[in-house]
Amino acid sequence: MEFDSGEMDASRRASGDECMGSDGQSVYVTASSTRMETVRFLHRWAIDQFSVQQELSQIGEFLESSPFGSANGQYKFRLKLFPCGKDEDCRGYLSLFLQIQKCPTAKLRFRVNFYIETTEGPRGCALNRNVVTINKGGIVTASKFFSMETLKGRTSRFLPDDTLTVGVELTVFGEQNSREIQPDEIGEACSLSGANGQPLIPDHSLSPRDLPVGSIGRDMGSLLDSKEHADITLVIGRRTFRCHKAILSARSPVFAAMWGHQENQEVQTGEANLEDVTSEAVSAMLEFIYTDRCSEIATRAGEILAAADKYCLDRLKSMCEQALIKELTPSNLCDRLRLADAYGAKKLRRRALLVFQRNKTLVLDSREWMDLEQECPQLAAGVLKELMTMPDDLRFRLSGQTLVEPPTKRPRLQ
């Protein structure tokens, strides 16, 4: 029987890589891969004035999050939180449900993780994180999701600004698909060996542990320090900083607008004069822009906040607010209120109001408050108005008083 050599070559190419075995015979090496389709959903649900919500709720009553899911509408979920527990057996616990409102299949295979956001990072619950299967329209329950005693014992950690933030991480597993791949795409070396015992197809892949540690922050910081390829000079008084327009533009829309047009003075002169910020704040801001870190934030948070707000660096601004909140006391409260008002720091303002309410007499009698009333009368009036319009339950709870309902008058007998 005769074979055409051209047809044989084409057949070999279609079948896979041809290798020579130890006995001199041809060996065809092929490979395939099977992968399961996965869709991941992350949802965070912030519940403001949670202590009041809990006081107003009864066992079995619940709050609902807004629906969340995929952009194409194939998946739709909703969270339900029972602030006082779903039933008598769950008294003293928060109960959390995940409702599957819509999915493209009759059954859903997934892994779910519920957690609470704290000031120290997410805190998960002890729910079984194995893969489960549930019918469309079903409910995943964490009946004893979190202990109320734990929440009330550390409110500053679990309920910052009296806000409970619940999170869910949901990974949905879909259909399995197989496809042909090149043999060298597989991480492990081919098990077939030649006469010398070596793999027919050497493995050139690297495992994750073999990869070098990421160094982009260090490398970018070195670029700022060395000033290599710098093409713009920032001028603050007598101090100058050599920087890179592309990096500043990528991190700040304000800088991007500065040299977005060739006719701008900054583009033509290669210098940009920065005003209303200190050189120390600019130095810290540049460290953040290049490395995503800020080593001076603990000591210069107020100055850096001004720079972060002016150049629209939202993450740096949040970092400054956290640093200022961490050191917030009745004695520096008025200064913090000035900063919050000047730079639109809403989180800082809310926390300052809570500290004000708890220490109202001390603050109102202080020299700092009298100076604030004289120098910033609108700000002082706005703060007092917010305190007066605060919900009664929350205002009395923060002040340590008890809200007493007025006695009901009996009707006169005719």
C-alpha cells in the first residue's frame, strides 16, 4: 500500500507534533484543555444610621438592598438583612439572606462568601464556602451571620459613622468547554520520553512562585528620585520638582488638563507654578502619585488633604481623612471642621459631628469654638443646625441621655 508523502505530511500537521520515540517510531503529541466558565459578582451594601434601624426593627423584619447582577440582565440577586434576627432562634444575631432572583439556568452552582467591612478590613462569617447547587429563585441563608454583642462591643471598628457595610462575593460556575491547544501550553512537561529519558517537549513555563516580586512602586519611586527623562518642572516658591508629564497626567485630571493643549504656558515653558499648597505637601503628593504610598500622611494630613483635593486625587484624599479621623479629639475638633468644610471632606465632617454631640458642653465652652463662630459664622451655624436636626433617637443615644416620651393627657370627664 502506497502513501503520498504530501498527504502524510498534512495528516501529521493536523494530528499534532511529531516526535521520535526510543524505538525510532513516530510519536504524535497532542493536548487539550477543559475550562469551566465562571462569573464573579462583588457587592457592597452600606446601611446608614444602623443603630436606629436596629432599634426600629422587630424580629423577622428585614431591610433589602438594591438588585445587583450582570450588565446583560442574565443574573440578578438581592440581599436581605434582618437587624434583629430572622426568628426567635436567631435573637442576638444579624441574619443575612442572598436571594437569587434571576439566572439563565434552572439550577445555579456557586460559592458565596458574606462579610462585614470594618476599619481593619473585611471580617467574614463562618458560612460554609464549599460549592453549592441551588434552584432558580432559591435563597442562601446565613441565619446567624454576625453577633450583635460583637458589633455593639466594638462600634468604632464595625460601625464607623454608625454605618454597617455588608459585602458578598459570589462566584458562579457555568458550563465546561474543551478545546485543542498546543502541547507546550500545558504547564507540566510531556510525560513521553526519548531514549535519553528527557521529555520530548521541554517545559519552559514558570510557576507563580518562580516569578519575581512586583517592583513597580519601587521602580517608579526611583524614577522620581533620579529625575531621568523628566520633562516638566513643578515650582512651589523657591523649591522645584522635576517630574514626568505622562505620569502626572495619568494620575490627576488636573495635571492632564494643564498640558493638554500646546498653547498652554506650562507646555511652552516646561514649568508649572503651583499655588495654595505647601512644598512639603507637594513632595508627599508626588510620592503618592509615583508609588501609591504616602509616608508623611500621619504628620501632614491637613496639608496633604489640600493638595489631594486641588488635584483630584480621591484615594489620597480618603487616606488623609482617615488619618485626621484617627486623631480626632474635642480639642482639635474645630480645626477638623474647618478642613472638612474647605475641602469637602464629608467623612471627616460626619465623624466630627458625632464627637461634637458626645462632647457638646466641652466644645461649646472652648476658645476654639468661639474663634470659629467669629471667623466662620456660616460654618458654625451650619454645624449647630445639623446637630439640632439630627434624628432624636441618634442624638440622645450619642449624648448618653434617654429619650422619654411625654405623658399622654387623659380626656376630662364631662
